[in-house]
Amino acid sequence: MAQPIAPDYGQQFLFPRALEDWVPKDHPVRFIREFVDQQDLAKLGFAMPISNEGRPPYAPSLLLKIWLYGYYHRLRATRRLEAACRDQITLVWLTGLIAPDHNSLWRFWRDNKASLRRLFKQSVELAVKAGMVGLALQAVDGTRIQAVASPESGWSKAKMEKLLAALDEELDETEKQLEQEPPGDESTAYRLPEKLEDRQALRAAVKAGLEQLELDGRGSYHPKEPEARRMKCAGKQPFAYNAQAVVDQSHGIVVAADVSVEESDAGQLVGMVKQAQENTGAASAVLSVADGGYGSGAQVAEAAAEKLEVLVNPMEGGKRKDNGYSARDFHYDAEAGTVSCPQKQQLDFTRETLQKGQLIKQYRCRVKDCPVAALCKDKKGRRVIEIWPHTAAVQAMRQRLEQPQAQEQLSKRGRIIERHFGHIKQHDGLRRWTVRGVENVRTQWALLNLTMNLRVLAKVWKSQKQQLN
């Protein structure tokens, strides 16, 4: 009669198993080890500690392997990583039975944030060499992720101004009372009361916050996360950061990643496309598609000037009206410097004005007895068309989007990149940053996208190992 399979805790081995036999030959943790061992960490800028006294420092390659393993398995806290170095057999194998403490892991993060971000580019270059980046079609998009800051504890500009006035009044009153008190012990004569010191520190923090609001032109501030801004996120407006990414269509490799403190994507298109070019070493012939949030006229014009291949619905020009003409229905001839309406009538140039630091040309319709005047003119019976420096580029983009092939390429944007953000938020569980400050957030975003690339690369590496075996 067969006995049920059960563990024998008294079992002994004549010879212990070799460390290399602890995990299968095609296990992803082996790929992490190979990836790190292939890197020149000193060239990437990682701190290379040297100690002549006391216990030797941990090797940067060891700590890097632990961090990459952690992000690969959704472990992003140093204390959880410390525990995993003792509890998870694959990480025990990866570390070679060494278990660094959480302080060592945290110091490695603190001292190597820029180098960790550079490591993301290494994963892109590896994917390019492996032929996993198609360099034909790439999608640009962003997602807002909540900061480590409670929305309720944030300060509005009105609240800060009111608080500052109250603090000034309270501090003035306290100082008057101190002046009226008789002199005491000389050892305490120059020591401010603890309550007064706290109020002065709070006043300094409020003044710094108001200065930051004035500098950024925004209306809210969080004292513990001053770089974060209120952004629309999951139907609410918490303090958040705007995470940007560019994903290649071929295998879903992330070719560019960055974090912005701007609430909108309007100024991100050119920067992200150029970063993707730099990371992949590709020419400007790669087509990048983005949604309408990236279609500011300035970005469309800059992309055209840089000869970047992009497809995006421009914001400028208004929407097409069912019963009437919008600004996009008027044609601007850049060479002749003329504007014509849908009825082929030319508008008269009136003047040039300066708006937002740009020279704007204004054209006015003076046609009398126009048969479609009711569809064209505003409530005052006028029609003025403004021509911005980017109008010609926006017009050219709209004409290009009228082609069926362009619409087909633009329609692929969501399938290429939306699943990437969904995977990070749902599978990896990152709906809120676990670090504070824009530099730390950029580092975490780079590690998240590096991990996504490593997962794709590990699948190809595993299939190759299986074929060899």
C-alpha cells in the first residue's frame, strides 16, 4: 500500500546540495544575476565602498541584485527585503546565503539613485541588441500616481495666508510678553520658549510654501511633499506625480521613462520621444503616437522643427461644430501669409499682438452679405482668426491625420501602452508611491520600468535555456 507523500524532518544528507543546485537552470532569478554581473557598476556611477577598518562593506552588485529581485517580486520596502533574504529560497540563493540588514539596503538606495536610473537605459540597450525593439511604432502616455501625502493635510493658498497672519499676530504678542517679564537666570536669558520656537518653525514653513506656490503658479501645497501637486487621479484630486513612459510595439519594451510634476501632459511629448531615441540609438524615423493630451501647438511645432515622426491630435483650433465654423476650418497659407475661410474668402490682416511671450497675427473677416455669416461670426457679428507661430505645424498635423493609415496607427496607441500602466498598478500593486520627493519618485519609476523590461527579457532568456537543454 502506497504511503502519502510527507516531509521527513529527520532526514540527513551525506553531502549537502551545492548552492547552484538550489534553483532550476531556467529560473528568472538566474537572469537577474546574469544581468547584474554583465554591468560595469563603476562606469554607471555606483558607489564602490572601500573599508580599511571594521567589517568589510557589502558589494554593490549584491545589494543591486536584492533590489532588482525585490521589484521583480513586488517587494519594495527595505525591511521586507531584509526578511526575504532569510525566508525566500530563491533570494537566499541569489545572495549566496548573505543577508544584509535593511539599513544597508536603504543606504545603497540613498547613495545610488542616479545610477539606478541609468540602469534602466541598460535594459533598453540589451533589448535592442536582442532584437526585441521594433523601432517602427512606439506609444507615449502618462499616468498620475498618488504621492505619499494625505490630501486632507495639504494647505491651500488661502489657508496658508490666513495661518501666516495668525502666526504673525501670535508671535508679536508672545514677544511683547517676554519683553515685559523681569530678567531671570542668565543661563536661560537667551533661550526662547519651546512653544515660541515651534511657532517660528511653522511660520518659516508656511512662508516657504507660499513662495513655492508663487514660483509654480499653483494653489495647493503639502509641507511633507512640497514637490507634489494636486492632480486628477481615480476621480479625486490628491497630491500626485505624473509618470511618463514610451513603449515599443514589438515586445512591449519600455524605451523611455520619466516623472513630471506638471499636472498635464501638454509639454511632455518632445522630451519623451527624444529620450526614447537616445536610449535606443534610433533615428527620428520611428513613429511615436500619443493621445490628445500631448497635442499642444508648441509641442507639435517643436516636433516638426526637430523632424520627429509623431502622430497626435492637436488641441488648438477647437472642435468641429455641427452647425458652424471653428478656427480649424480656416486655412492659413504660411508662404503667402494669408488666411481664407471655408467659403474661399480671404480675411484681412489687422495687427500683431504679444500673447504669452509669442507674436500673434490677427485676421478679420470684412465680407459683407456673406451667405453663411450666421455660421461663421460670433455674437457681436465679428470673426477674428489668430495665427500663432505653431499654427502651420498644427494644420499640417490635422491634414496628415485625415489619412486612413495615420488613423490606423494612432488607434494602436491604447493597446501598446495602456496595458503597461495597468500591469504596474494592478499586478505590481503600485497605486501610490512608496518614497517621497521627485528624485526618489523618478528612481522608483525607473526601477519599475526596468523590472518590466527584465520580465520580458527573462522570458526570451528562459526559452533559449530550454532549447539548449
